[in-house]
Amino acid sequence: MLGEPDTGRSRFDVSILETVPFGKQLLTRCAAPLEGGAQKYSSRSRVKADSAAGLENMKTSAFRHFVQRLKGETHGDHAAAGVFNLAAAEMTAYRIEQESKNGEPGV
């Protein structure tokens, strides 16, 4: 509705810096692995993960990429890969939690 204040609402728009080209935006870079995974496996294949082992792999990968980024390694986009894996881990943890509560996947 027009004129409603944005107070209390998620503001994704402010995460996009106007002076940074589209391909250099962190959100754009985080989406790149999704496109690669969709080509290699299937569209939305990452959202099907629902095991403790898969969750642990995502968390381990996220941590490894963050350490690589902090150490200054430049072969690959470790910042984006770390954020991507952390987001996937959060989604998977939610699915596992919902399934244990309700007996149904949380998607």
C-alpha cells in the first residue's frame, strides 16, 4: 500500500549499493552457485537437502570459505561461497527442525 512506512520491514533494497555494478554485488555473487547447481544437478536442488550430514557439510563449507576469504585467498569468490553455504545451512536446519516437529518437510 502506498504511503505505508517501512518501519519493521526487511529492507533488502539498502543492501544494494548503487555505485557497485550488478555483477559485483554480493547478492548477485551469492546467486551464482545456485545457477551452477541448477545446471549441474537440477533447479532448486539445494532446497531438497534435509539431513544432518548435509547440514554439517554446508556449515563446514561456509566456515572454510570464510577462513579462506579472511586469509586473503583469491582463487574463487570465498565471501559469496561462504554466505551461500550459510544461507543453505540455515534453510536446511529449518527444514530439519520442522520435520522433527511436524513430521513434514519445512518447505
